[in-house]
Amino acid sequence: MEEVLIREVGLRDGLQLVKKILPTEKKIEWLNMQAFLNFKEIEVTSFVPEKIVPQFFDSEEILQAAKSISGLTSSVLVPNFFGAKKAFELQAEKINCVISASESHNKANINKDIKSSITELSEIVSYNKSLENRSKIGVAISTSFGCSIEGEVSNQKVLHLVEKIIEIGVDEITIADTVGYANPKQVKMLFNSLIRLVGNLDIFAHFHDTRGLGMANVLTAFDLGIRKFDSSLLGLGGCPFAPGASGNVATEDIIYLFNSMKISTGIDLKDLIILCKNIGKFFKSEALSGKILSAGIPKNFN
């Protein structure tokens, strides 16, 4: 049976636009419940200044809780060297840096131009190599299919950025449709070129369902050979620094997609639906976009 890895990003990306601050104990409850369902990797928090994104006021505590869970790869997002150094100090297993393919979004998101972000990524990777206990370093390339500030982002620009990132020496790359602009044709064109370029480097695909094409884009990437995907429970999430950005593809929907096609995710959908209902109680005032939770599991699903 073919297999895919679904990385849950709800505790990080999913919480960025949530108006009510989720208490630490609720985050840890969510984390433990999802890890219990056999999720192998969860992006658990972000090391950003509390005044910018208050939701991550407890990032150190959340990471420590995640590290105590056996068999779980816990990753954290960092916008800069300062955030990365905090993550290194806490011996984070995986650190995801972020750079936008759009100059405008990069400045809005992390207050730097792309050239400065590349330089800082090189410093982060070099610092990591000097440590006795090294972390895996990933890079998420935001706005890879377009930008709600700048508009079009060419494949050539994304691939040129990927080349620079590979030269620096990272462990994985995430291609992110931050504002839900991608369509299957774009996905096919970019990932065909990307796969040839990166060789054996791990690739994650990160899609948003802002305009209803999220699952179609997931399936297109899968057909091209991508086997690692980001998703967020209940379709929560979106970048607070990208106008019009909204939810990720819903974890329960992507699990349903692959399980229904007899592609192994390692996750039991019925158990996941129970988790979604429990987590949904935390977000009664939020717009939730997952489909399988509201429609129900069909009777012919095995």
C-alpha cells in the first residue's frame, strides 16, 4: 500500500488568525490527543515576538510538552535568527524557517527583503552545524503560487529561490500556497520542475482551500510523486500578514481523501472525527471549513 505523511499544522498555522487566545492547557490537550491518533509529525508552535502574534506566548512550554511525547517529530516555525536561537536552546528536533517568493509578502511577514532572509538562513544553518545536538532545518517558501499583495509569482522566481536554499544546505523544503491562489495546472508545472531540481531532498506541499481548490491541488501533487503534506484540523489557519488569506486544507478531509483511495495515512478517520468534534468546542466563534465533519463519513467508506 502506498503511504503519505500528513503533518498537522493547526497548533501553529491554524491558530494565527484565531481571535481568542487558546490557553496553554488546551493546546497541550490538543497536542496529546492528536499524537495519540498516530500523527507522526506536528508543527506545534512558532517562535515569534508575543506582541506580533500573541497566540504563541507559551511557545517554550508547548515545545517542551511536545518533546515529551514518544515517537512524535515536533517542529517549530521561526521567522529569523533570534527565533531560531531560542529553538536551538530548547533543542527543537526540527526548525522550519520561512521565506516568501514574493518580495512584498516577505517584507510584510518578517520585515526583511528576500536577500536578507537568504543571508539569515545561511547564518542559521551555520550556527546549527556548530552545535553538538543539531536540529533538522526546513524552509517553507510562502506565496509560491501567487501573492495577494504583489499578484503573480513566476515559477522561475520560486525555482531560483529553491536553488539558493539548496546551496545553503537544508534538510527539507515546503512549497506553500499561502493565499490559496494555486490551481492544478500551476501545481503540475511547478512541482515537475521542482522535483527534478531538488533530487533526494524532502518536499512538503502546503495548500490552502481559500478558493475551493485545495484538495484538487493535493491530489495533483500526489500524482506527481509528493508524499508529504501539511494540513490543519477543521481547516483552521491563514497568514495574518497576507490580505485575504484563509484556511488550510482540513486534516480530516485530506485523511478522508487518501484513506478512501486506499492510500495509507496511518490515521483512523472515525477516531479523527471524534477529535475534530472535541477540538471544535474550542472554536465555536470561528469559521470552520472542513467538509467531512459536516457531511459525515459515507456508508460505503471502508
